[in-house]
Amino acid sequence: RDVMISQMGAALACIQRVDASDVPGLPVLDAAAQVARNKEIYLGFNESHPVFEATLRWLEDNMPSEQPLVLVHGDFRNGNFIVSPEGIRAVIDWEMAHLGDPAEDFGWSCINVWRFGADAPVGGLGQREQLYAAFEAAGGGPVDPARAHFWEVFGCFKWGMLCRLMVERHSTGTDSGVEMAYIGRRMCESEIDLLNLLT
């Protein structure tokens, strides 16, 4: 697990060194754009969820300062690695890649849903500080824990919206597979995670 944490940090440092500024069609999604997009999704449900509404207020009040945008994987987590006995061999599933905040992938990799019951916050593998140190040792810039915390809060909110969208797909028959219903019911877990992160 310590090896994988180190490799995750090194992989993120490599990803952020890629100059993707001229890649055709690559979205540009800074913090404000991400929050606005997911707020629109939430409001579209026309439902009242006080935890999500409090989280939106917190995100809008704690928006990080602008930084130069980097290549962001967008779904950087333990489920998107090809792993061998030596550790991480490849990072896969790039369909959510975009230009964005340097701390976004840190936050997403630490949300509770990717820990699968383990205590260690980085995908059940290790501590946030290990990930940050490995990133910096591999040539990445200094990691601001407060900035990474913003993105962890945002990640939990985004996961809640994705769960709710899966409920919508199941209930409308767009995708009636049991997986949509199973994952959709986990929206309430993200509310609990947000309460823990914001208190």
C-alpha cells in the first residue's frame, strides 16, 4: 500500500506536467465552473436536500483562488489503475479528463466511497500526507491541504449528484439495470460524508 501511494503521487506529478493546453475539445473546468455545473444538476432535481444545499453554500464561500490550470484526470482513484505485483502499471479511463485545478485529483481520490470500508483516506491505501509528499518528491508543486480539502468536499457533493442521476436513469427507464438502482441509493452516504467533512 505504501508503494501504491508513492506511485499515485508520482503518476499525478507526471499527469500535471503534460502540456494539454492545445488539445482540441478538452474542456476547461476550474472550481467555479465545476461548482456551477453541479449546482445546476442539483437544482434540476427540484428536491430539497439540506445537506447538499449547505454544501453548495460552503463551496461557493470557500472557492479557491485561481491557479494556472493543469491536465486533470477527473476520475483518479484506485478503481482506475492497472496493477501488477510491482504496483501501478497504468492509469486508465480518461473520459473525464480536462484542464482544471491542480488539487482536484487529490480531492477525488480521497472521498470516502473509494475507501471500501477501510480507514485510510486515500482509497483505503494510506494517508493524504503520504500522497502529497510523493507528489512533491516526484517533481509536483507544493500541495495546499486546504485546497485539497475543498476538492474533497466537492468530490463528495459531485458523487451525490452522480448517484442521483443514476436514480433518474433507472426510474425513467433510460437504464433499468439493477446497477443504477444499487448505486443510486448511495446518495445518502455522500450526505453523511459531507457532514463529517464540514463539521
